[in-house]
Amino acid sequence: MTAPTARRGFTTEAVDALIQRRDEPEWMRERRREAWTTYQELPMPTQQDEEWRRTSLRDIHLEDVELSEDWHAPTGTLLPEAERKETFGGFLGIYDGRRVEYRLDDDLKAKGVIFTDMATALREHGDLVREYFMTKCVPASDSKFAALHGAFWDTGTFLYVPKGVAVELPLRTIVAASLDGTASLAHTLIILDEESQATFAEDFTSPLTGNAGFSSRVAEIILKRGANLHYIGVQHWGKSVHDFHTERVLLDRDSTIILQTVELGSRLSKGRVEAILHGNGATAKLQGLYVEDGRQHLDRYTLQDHRAADGTSDLLFKGVLTDKSRSVFSGLIRVSPEGKKTAAYQQNRNLLLSRTARADSIPNLEIGANDILGCTHGATVGKVDEEQLFYLMCRGLSRIDATHLIVEGFVDPLIEQVPITGLREALRHEIQERVSVLEAQ
Amino acid sequence: MEKENGHVEPVQLVIRDLHANVEGKEILRGVNLTVTQGETHALMGPNGSGKSTLANVVMGHPKYEVTQGEILFNGINILDLSPDKRARMGIFLAFQYPSAVPGVSVGNFLRRALEAKREGYDPNAPAEPTGQMPKRKGIPPAEFRKMLNEKMRLLKVDNTFVNRYINEGFSGGEKKRAEILQMAMLEPSMAILDETDSGLDVDALRIVSEGVNALRGPKLGVLIITHYQRILDYITPDVVHVMYKGRIVKSGGRDFALEVDKQGYERLIQDLEASEGSEETVEA
């Protein structure tokens, strides 16, 4: 056996080593090389760039990230305790880049549903992956970090639902990583064929570590005519992780997505959530929730891109911030001249629990069509309302309990829409714990 | 308060020479009032006389600063206690304008409030060690459900109420009924109803009043704050007080309310000022 070789930094040698190590088809190897070239060509974003104006990369040292081949299997199942009584159509457990748990209902297999890890998908369904992997949804040229992802992606979920198939039970993935000075580059690729339907939830989780971890995630979601997806992504990386991600959904005619993202972990989380409505009559409901404490920094860019008629998009992002945490929300609604009868709504609401927390909200509209149904945006940043607190305290609740209840009420309308009971309860619990920790300080 | 012979003294709310400011302006200028468990008092007065301020000061609203006087409840000065402790001792305020708390259902809220109430507050108990959350006694869901159904029936409240967010999108009448439902669940020994009649049509006023009447009894002291006499057609008070410029200027029996209503505040106050003019001069 050869001793594991620790490699440091994202370099040409590291790409070559990765290509050598992984038994992938030549076209994928070529894509990795191309992505690496793109990465080298693109400048590192600076705070002169509008999208990066409020987020500094000063503390990110990509040259120090370890691309280790060292691997220790986890003990026990990755599925959280709270969800062990749930019934899933399929479950995928990924640990440090490798599939460690896997199950898919036979009837789904029989119907042609493909739900597996990316490496297996590449081996067994190469043509599908080749057609959709970082081609039309999130190409490597999309951004510096997308390019890095294209070169170094390591794992993730592949989901394909054939035409007309409805997957009734939710599909579930847990991506766990040690992220102790190391990296995770998970790729999610979802293709829902015409008139198909599914619910998919994935978690990104890592323990609290001393060394800065690095994560670059990309989720590509392609919905064909009439397809219907409920996607839930929960990020609870350890608090020393730097997380970069892009979640983008392409919506064809009459397709519908509910896309929920919950961001709880990481030191820095910089990402995009985008819905491209390119077919007539598509509907996108985008919901985000972030809970930040300590010195966490979250910077979110969202896009509702209406390129076709009769589309509806409804975005609601809510943040709870404590300590010295900071959030930046920058959302754009863009309606092309083709976007007739568009209805687009955007709301960002932030609840500050400390005087030192800060939330910035920057809404933007670009309306190119002249007969839209409605287009509104709104942003709020506020403390817990003193009159609400007094009211609740007059019913016997202590200041802490009253604050908890107000936070619960603030986040719950989003959480209650998560269609998995165990996950919903776990999220409620995790958020309340976070608020309690703050109050005890 | 239990005495040695087992006889239970009725709880009293005693307000003595209470002065309070809001934003530096004196609103309460020496209020004296005693309400005993089992009694119903009405506090009337024109707008701006300080009635709602008094209600808020009794509960400990942070906006008001008490500059003089004391409020005793069950013999204990409560002025230094936070609103939640006052509530857990048994004081209840039905708000004129109850806050909406989006995302929190009436049912969830009532359960938490009832848990807090049952925990109670003993001002003589040693302080909790800091950083330690107090132990919470949960209420069995079946027991809670049963109690809630009972109270909702009593107050003719619709079942769907429980799942709605507190006061969000409630009509004026629904808000007031929700307040009385909370009062019914928490079973206070002293309830202050702040302009519970305002904004209600005759039917809503009747339903709310019937609710309050159903809760009245030897264990409940009630202070009804109102601008108009009409709620007193439904809830008969034992004592009626008139407040003016931050003080209670006259008190009387149940018929006094009718007198006030017929006469109007202006006339009443003119008469009072005429008869007490000399006293005012001395004070000034």
C-alpha cells in the first residue's frame, strides 16, 4: 500500500493528480482541464467587483487547502437521529467525497429513476451526465469559484426522474465532510423530465474544527416542461469553513420549483441562488433562511430571471443575526422583453438580536417588459419589537422565552413548509439552541 | 394570603400616590386606588387622563418611569419586578391594542403562557443561579386541550382560532375575544381590562362582556378602564372612579357611571374644580 500523499493548494499538479487518481471518462478529464484553464484565466474577485463589495477574501488561503487522500470511514449512519423514523424513497450518505450509504426503493428503480452519487452516475449514466454536467446550467465559465469547482469537484448527488414519473417519498442525501483544513466540492445535478415530480433534501455537515475548511458547492437543477420539484438544501458546516456556492434552476414551460435553502454554519458563506424562467408559465418559489452568530458572515446574491411569459417568482429570504455576525442580501428581479404577464416578488427580512450584528439588503429591479402583472420588492432590518416583547412578558414569559417565541414565529413560516417532519423538528431545535447559546453569553 | 387559622385573605392591588412619567412628561400625578379580589371597579375618564398609562405602569411597561409612590400586590411592592413576574403573580392586562406576533399560533402561545403562569413567581425564593435555565414543567397535551376547549366554549370562540397567528389579521372583536380567552386560560386574581369595549359593535361587546361576566367571581378582581359607560350596561361594577389629569378625582357606586355619562366629563370636572379650587391653589 502506498502512503497517502497530502497535497496542498489548488494547483495544476493537483488537477493532474486528481485526474490520474479518478477513473473517469476522457471527456470528463478534458472538462476538468478546461475548467482549470478557465480558473487560471479568470481574475480572483476583489472588493472592487460589485458582487464582492461587502465580502473580503483576505482571510481565504486557497494555497493552504489540503487535498488529502487520507480517508477514514465514519462510524454508524449519517442520517440524523431525528430523521430515523422517516420513510425516504432513497438515501445517500457521502463522507469525505465517498459514498458510504446507499438505498433506493425498487419500484423507483423499476420506473427508471436514477438517484445515486456523482461518481456512480458518471460510470453508469455517462451520457446523461455528459449532456447536463456544467453545460447549460452552471458552466465553469460562470465564475472563478464555479471554474475551481469544475476542475476539482469530488462528489455529490445525481438525480434523474423520467417523464411522467412522480416520486412520492422524499429523497435524502447527507454530505458529511471532516473539513479540517481540507476541502469539499460537492456537486448536485438534478434533471426532472417532462411532467415528473420529486422532493429532494440534502444536508452539508461537518464538525467544528480548528483549521479552516474549504467548500465549493454547485447545484444544477434542470426542470423540463411541467416538472415539479421541492428542493431543500441545509448547510451546517463547522464554523471555520469558507463556503462558496451556486444554486441555479432552469425552468422550462409550466414547471414549478420550491427551493428552500437554510444556512446555519460556516465562517463565511458566499453564494448565489438563481431561478431562470425560460419557458412560459413557470413558477419559482425561492425561500432562504440564515441564522448567524459569532463572527459569521453571509453574502447572498439572488436572481429571479424572467425570460418568458406568464412566469411567477416569489422570493422570501429571512435572517436572524446575533453577536457580531453580518449578512448581505442582494437580490435582482430581471424581466426580459419576452417576460409578459410576469409576477415577481422579492422580500428580505432580517431580525437583529444584538446591537453589533449587521444586515444589509440591496434589492434591484430590471424590468424590460411593459405588461407585467406585478413586481414588488421589500426589505426590513429590525430588532425584536419592544411592544411584542412587553405583550408576551405580560403573559408571564421571561424576556428570554419571549425572544425565543418571537424568533420562532419569525422563522417558522419557512420551516413549516419543509415536507419532512424529522428535518423540520431538527431545524426548529437547532435554531432555538443557537438563540439560547447567545442568550447565555 | 393564608393566615394561621386557615382563612384566606383576599388579594389586593393597592396603588399609593403613584406618579409616572413618559418621555419626561408627568402623566400620573398621584393615583390612589385599591381593588380587592372579588370586586369589579370601573375607571372612567376623558382621553389623555392617564387611564391606559396606569394600566401599563401596573404591568411594568419599560416606557414609563415611576417617580413616586408604590404599587402593592398581595402585600408586595411590585415596582421593581419585570412584567413577566407580575403576570406570574396573578396580574393580567387585557390590552387595548394587543400586539400581533406573526408566526406564533394562539394555541402555542397559550401553552407557553400557561406553563409560565404555573411556574408562578415567589419573590421570597432564592434567585436562580445565573446562566441556568429554570426547570420547565410541561402541561400534558390532553389536559391543555381539554381546558382550552372548555374556555373556548365558554367564550364562544371558534375552534380555528387556535391555529391562527396571535392577533395577526384579527378583527377588532377577535382581538378582544382573544384577550379574554387568554385571561380565562391564565386565571389571574387581578385583571385590568384596558378599553376592552373600544372598536366593538354591540354584538361583539355583548359577547366579550358575557365572557368577562362568566369569569367574575370571588377569586377575581377586575378593573375596567373605559371612556364610555356602555360596557357598564353589561358588566356591573361595584365601584366607579373618574380619572382626570393623572389622578382619580371622584369615586362612587354603580350609579355614578350613569351620572357621569349623562352629565359628561366636562361638566363633572368643572363642578369638581369649582368645589376643590382652593385645594388646588394650596398644592400649587
